[in-house]
Amino acid sequence: LTSHLLQEPAIKIKLPESKTAETQDDQIKTILITKNAEIYFMDKRIDIDNLQRAILESTVDIKKEILRIKADRETDVGILVNVIDEIKILGITNFSIITERSLEDS
């Protein structure tokens, strides 16, 4: 499991903190999950039933696809697991769950 540090102001979520978070390039497709269980793919709100289709429509080669998941720290873990399941069903194995670096160790 890999975690990365990113700053994106578009949709407000509170990321969980991690002492080992790293920075990452902004070119990777992103799934956001808000604390209210709203799901966004590439800044467009979608429901879990349409997540696979949205990913497929934006992908040329599913086997080479890289995704990142950013879930609010207050998100129900069940929603996060459902999103990960949808990604894995597509055959995507290269994905990251994004966290923020803890300020206490900076």
C-alpha cells in the first residue's frame, strides 16, 4: 500500500494523516470520497454503480491504468472498500490511497 501527499482545493475533504506520505504527480486519475459518501471521479460526481463505466470511458489500456483514491478521514470504511472492489473488478491493480503527511514529524 502506497500513500502520497497532494494538495487539491477543488473538493474539500480531510485526508487522514500519515508519517510516511510522499508527493506525487498530478497526472494520475483520482477518485474522491467525501465524508458524506459522495464519490467523484476526475472531479465529476458519480455513484458507485457508474464508477466502472466512468473509469473505462477515460482509459485506453486498463492494464496500465493508475488510479489514486482520496477519502475523507471521516468516510465510512465500507464505502472505501466498495470503491476498491470496483477498481479491482476492472483488473486495475496499480492504485494508491492518498493521505496527508503528519505535521508533527515535518
